[in-house]
Amino acid sequence: METKPDIPPFWQKILNTLETPFLFIENLSQKYVLSPFRWLFKKIEPLSYKIEGTLFKKILQVAIYPLFMVLTLIVGFKLVENGFTFGSFLGTIGLFAVLGIIFAPLEHLIPFSRKWLSDDETSTDVMLFFGSKFWGDYINKPIKLVTITLIVQEISPEIGQGFWPTSIHPVLQVFLLLSVKDFFRYWYHRWMHESEFMWRWHAVHHSSTRMYWFNAARSHPLEGLVSSFLWGIPLAYVQAPVEVVFVTMLLGRTIGRFQHTNMDLILGPFDYIFSSPKNHRYHHSKNIEEGNSNYGGDVIFWDILFGTFYLPKGKIPSDDIGVHGMPNYPKTFTGLMLAPFTYGKIKKEAIALENKAKQESVSQMIEV
Ligand SMILES: [Zn+2]
Ligand SMILES: [Zn+2]
């Protein structure tokens, strides 16, 4: 167990000052950017009660997932028909926007948890998205590109050539690449949960107290740096055709949106193939036995194979989610950005809070 000394008051003051402008932007976006959406969602809410128990709801619950998966494949291959062009890039942005526009109201129409519909975390998530976007596009991606190219060039450019089965159906190639990519991601994700040093970075993703489509944006930008190398280098050797890589990444995005959605979907066999909203809800559980399971990011069969799959029949995942044993975990953008560095302090406070609660319950018992 590692504990870090408290932050000196001088640094604490600097941190507080740093946080002020971000808090201001967060409050502003809470008030003005999100309010038109709130108006729309309020209109949908009575409908969600009206369709309760109807065949229409059942059809939505069953059809939405396969429909969007197939649509992503069709649109994806269409976008790279003539190779990867500027049009493919624009289409990708369009697809993400469409997913958001459709997903958000659907979550209000068929919610898994009504508690998760409150949007008090959205502004932090929007900031995390843009924060990660800047980091991802201007720092992480160039470093990754240069390093991977250099490593592949230095070690051996021949490795992997002729290895990829280009003759099989392109859709099968997409699923094959998705599985290969997720094998590396599985082990990285598992490592982040099983090592406390790695957990201090990954806990940011688990800090959300509600699951909704935009959650995937919630992660610490430094977490992505190591992960890029871990999945990037093996993928560079695989040398799948560019169309297959593009559609695989696009499908991965759609899976990621579903993985965190608050839609109450009926997935049947898909819960045992993909990282689905149902099995990923257990991954976000505050209960450590449930949380240290279902590490798959795209597919779930690596968990089944390596014994970390958790999906008990007849049980419904709890909607009380968050960082295990840390009710004091930061909630603001700056707090989350600093959380990996202040982890020792957060942990100390959490232990003190737990001891205090224990003492209170003991003294209450004595009084009774
Ligand atoms: Zn995790
Ligand atoms: Zn997650």
C-alpha cells in the first residue's frame, strides 16, 4: 500500500486558483449549453412512461443494437470505397454527430436507470472530451505515429507481411481485427485495475456516477498514451488493409457508445460476444468483485476465456456506480485532471471518512 504525503498548502492554493476558470466554464455550460437539451428531454419523459410494457418498446429494445451495428458496417465500407479520403474523415464526424443526436433522446425514451438521466456531470464530460481531444490530436497521436513507425522500421518491416488473411470476407476481417485489437486492450485494462499505480490513472474513467452515451469521453489523457503503444505496435505489424482498419475503428466507436449507454436494451447473445451496456455496467460497479470483471472494450469473449466474465442470470446491475471506497473522489474537470497525482491524499481522506462512519455506527449501537 502506498500513501503520499499531503499536498503543501502553497500548492493547494495554486491548485484552487487553477480550478477557478474551469469551474466558471463548467457552470456556464451547465446553464446555457445544456438547457435546450433539457427542454427536449423533458418532452420525452412522459412518453417513456406511456410506452412502458408496450410491444413498441420491446421492438426498440431488441432492434436498436443490431441496427446500429449493421449501419456502422455499411456506412463505414461506403466511406472508404475509394480509399481513405477527406470524405471518409467528414463522414466519420457526421456519423458520431448522428449517433449522439439519436442516442441521447433514446436514453430518455427507454432508460435503464432514471437516476442516470440527471445531467449534472455532462459539463465535466464535455470538458474532458475537449481536453482529451486536444491532447489526443496534437500530442498523443504524433508521438504514437513517429514511435510506431520507427519501431516497425527498425525491428523489421517484413514481420507481418502476408500474414493478414485478405482473402476472407471484409466484414469477417473487421471482426478479426476487432478481436486482435481487444486482446491487447483486455490485458492493458486488466493491468490498470490490478495494479494500484495504474488504477490511479484509470480511476478517472470510473469516477462517473451515471452511465450514458458520452461516458467514453471520460478518461485521463495520460492513460491513452501508454495504451496507444500497447495496442498500436502489434496492430502495426498485423498490416490489415486500410479499409478494414477504418471500419474496425468506426465499429469500435459505435460499440463504445453502446457500452456506456443508459438505454435499457435486450441483447440476448450479443451480451456474450460484445462489451455490451449490460456487462459493462457491472464493470463500473462500486463493488470490487463486480468491478474487476468484464475488461473487454469491444468484445467480451477474452473475459470468458480468461475467467473474468461476470453476468449472473436473473440479476440486474446496480445503478450505484463510481470509484470503489472513495466517496470523496473529485468531480470537477481540474480535480479529475489532478486526481492521479493527488491519489494518495484522496485515499487517505477516504480511509479517514470510512473510519469516522464506522465509529459513528459503533457509538450509535452502544446508545441503542
Ligand atoms: Zn475499467
Ligand atoms: Zn467504462
